[in-house]
Amino acid sequence: MPAARRGPPDQPRLVLASASPRRRDLLAALGARFEILATDAEEDDAIPPAEVLAALPVLDLPLADHPALRAWRKAHAAAAHAGDAVVLGADTVVVLDGEVLNKPADAEHARAMLARLAGRRHTVYTGVCVLRALRQGLAGPPPAAPLQLAVAAAEVEFRPLADAEIADYIATGEPLDKAGAYGLQGAGGGFVREVRGSYTAVVGLPLPEVHRMLTAAGITGLRDPDTTYRQWLQLQGKEPLPCPPTLA
């Protein structure tokens, strides 16, 4: 799949501020045509503007760990290089016992995370930011939705895990670049007993929220998010998890 796909000339360009293959594939499945512009915005800890803080969905998490704020940092950094475009950023956090589990530092850290998650329920939040980057001096009215922030959540339950299963999974390398040390769409999905809420939020890009926000920003021609979700699952060789039904 090409990294850059231009949309129709009568709508703004769309830029995905992420190098994640999972987000790229989900956004493409939604029918969006986009370019990819990833940055190192995760290292930024500057205080954001007041209007961003005011727009953040309420979450009982430290501000630095708020996934919508992290998504805004990515989108804002990409917007500086995006010209006149709609920029989409996203960030996912895993929360267990009120603690945010970020990407593991190494294999031992991943093992400790997975051992904590085994046999228990945790929460996954994905924050989404859509903003409109504008070139200086650009003529015309301002965009209808210059800044949008949202959070989608899901409760995820792991089955009990044997030490050998954890070790084998870590040996694949998959956990080392994943929040919470697992990927639902990969081999880590075999650890998951149940998802209550947005499946695609756990993967990293909640399709209903993204569809709504991009449409408000002027991106047209997108596919229905629920249909996209089910078709994407089929392409992955997966089926929706059993009752309660998971949502896109």
C-alpha cells in the first residue's frame, strides 16, 4: 500500500501524523486518501495552548498521559510541515489499576507488564486529534472545524497466561513497540478473552470517531465505519469477539 494517496482536488489534503502500520491500514480501509508525516512529538512536554486544554475530554489520568493531548502533540507537530491540510493524530494508552502502561523499555519490562495483565481486565484509551493546518496568508474562510479532540475506550480482559506463553510472545518482538506490551491485531490477540467497547480503539484508530471528525473537517467519500470494521476483521482472518458484541 502506498504511503501517500492524494484525495480529490475539491477537498483538503489529509495527513496522518503517525508511522503506525495499524493506523495506516485502518485509515486506508475507511476509504481515506492521505499522506503520512510522522514526527518525534512524543518527546514534547511543553504546556499546550489554553484552547487545547479546554477541549480535552475529561479523563482521570495525569495530563501528560492524556491520549487526546498526546494525539494533539503529534498532529500539531506534523501541521507545521503540512501546508494547507487536515491533520490526523492518534495515541493509545493502556491503563491497569490506575497506572498507564506505555511501551515497554525492554523484554523484561514487557514480561512484567504481561504478567500483570494476565487473567485480568484493563482499559484501553485511544485519543484522536483532527486539526486544520493553514499556510500563512492563505485566502478564504477559516475551516469549519479547526480543532477536534475525542477519546474512545474499551475494556479488555486477558485470559490467564503461562510463563512460557509470555516468553514465546516476547521472543517474536511484537510486544516491544506496543502500549501495554501487546497488539490485539497480532499474536497478542490470542491472549484476549473479551473486548467491551471499541475494538478499533484497542488497535489504535477508533473508526467511528475518525469518520465523524474527518467528515466535519471536510474529508468526503469515507466508507461506513461499522462496515469497514467488519471487512477489516475478515481481511485479518478474525471474527468479532463473542458476546457482548464489540463495536467498531
